Amino acid sequence: MTTITDPSYVDPALINPRAVRLVAAFKDALARLRDEEGLTFDDLNAVTDVLQQMQRATGVPLATVAMPLYSELFQGGQDGYTPSEDVTSPTFLPGSPRVDNPGALPMRPDEPGTPLVVSGRVVDGHGQPLVGAKLDIYHAANNGNYSGLWDDEVPKYNLRGHLLTDDDGRYTFTTITPVAYADATTMAVDAVVEAAAALGRSLYRPAHIHYEIHHPDLIIPWIGEIYFKGDPVIAVDFVGAKVAHPALQADTSLHEDLEDIAGHGFQGPYRRMDFDFVLKTRTSPDAITPKEQKA
């Protein structure tokens, strides 16, 4: 055991100036909340108690549990065009199988849900196609579970796959229409239910599809989620209403024509979703107008 003769001594080599600045800024922010919004010590205790209950119920890291508090703060590029270091999803799994373009995500023969055909283009800020862009695509099953995360006998890469865009930057794949979902263990914690309701939030997440897009011309890979325009859960999203930027909400349509259904090999009505990714590259303009950005 090391004996320190001077208890006031701190090794200068261990001091992290950035950590010192961040802690001071955080305390200043809490002081402003105290003075301007009436923040109390009991308020802080209430927040930490709810987070701890969620962590005990779910078993996931505390940083993940706290995502509803901070995730939208770090979604600065979630207009779909401006690059940003986005919050990574704990549901991502590397190594998904490659599927054809057009093709279909891997799924069980009896996969529950309404078939969904997704198509669009990946282009830069000038509207030029990003040829050979890799799209890593995945989403939850109809019960809200993501494959490969639990020992539930679901194939590891169910509803997960990646494809490469063609010479026109186009991609097309078939999957099952995602639905809104909530974590059952979190919903079983009364304090969490009450806290979400007090904030006017639902414990459900709106239906969405995850994408990771890689291409040599991109400044950084694009990581995000595409939502469904008109989904009422977006406004009360547990993670944060700002996450689903209007530019990241896709148009969808229901197709019920029998000939059309048969032509696609489906047994019943299916949905179609069209979405173009307009991504900033090293040669793209700094900004594009809303009319130029397709959503």
C-alpha cells in the first residue's frame, strides 16, 4: 500500500482538463435549473431512482436506460443530411448476411406481419447516385423483439441483412412492416410508467427501420432510423419526439389489388414504402433546401 505524505497532492499527469471543464459545466447547468426552474435535490433523486429501477428490471447498461434523457441531444444530424456522431443503437449486430438488390431480408417462413416492399435511392447533395453504397438494414419483429439479442430460438439474423446500391444508387428489398413496440420489462415498472405519463410520453417506440450506410465518399457512415409518416406514436415517442425528424419519415401505401398481390407472390395485401437518402459527402454543398431533400 502506498503511503502519501501530503494528502493534498494530486498527480498532475492524471488530471483530465476536459473532464474538469465538463463537470464544471454540468454543475453550472444544474445551478441554472435550480434557479430558473426550481430544480430540487428530491427531483434529482427521483430521476436517478427511476433509472435504477429500469436498469434492475432490464439488466441493460445504465447509459442505455438513460437514452430517453439524452439521445435527442446528440441527434444533431438527424435531418438525414448533416453528418453527426449519432447515438449508436444497442440493437445493432455486425455481420448480417448480404441480400440481393432487389431482394428480401432473412425471415422465418411464417413471419408474422404485413409484407412491406421498400425502395428508393441513395444520392449526394447534388443528386448524384452513390453507387455501391452498403446499406445495413434491420428492424424489430411483430412482437417488438430484435433477433440475436436473446435466446428466444429466433434465427440470429432474422430481419437483418445488407445490400449494395446499383448503378443508379437504387435499392429495393422486401420485409415485414414494423409495428410500434415497448419493452415489457420496462412497462412492468410502475415508476417508469408514471414518469413517462407525467412527461406526456408513451412507453412505446414508433415503428421504424434501422439503417447503417457506408460509402467511401461519405464524411462518416450514416446511422439512423426511418419512420412512417402519419404514425401517431412519433409525437409521444419514449426516446424523444425530436428523434423522428420530418425528413426521416417515409411515405407508405397499402396495396390491395389481387393481381398486384399475386404478382408479388404475397398471400394478402402488402405495403410499399419509398424513401430516398440524400447524404452529405466530401463534395456535397453544406446545406440543401427542404425542397431538395426528399423524405
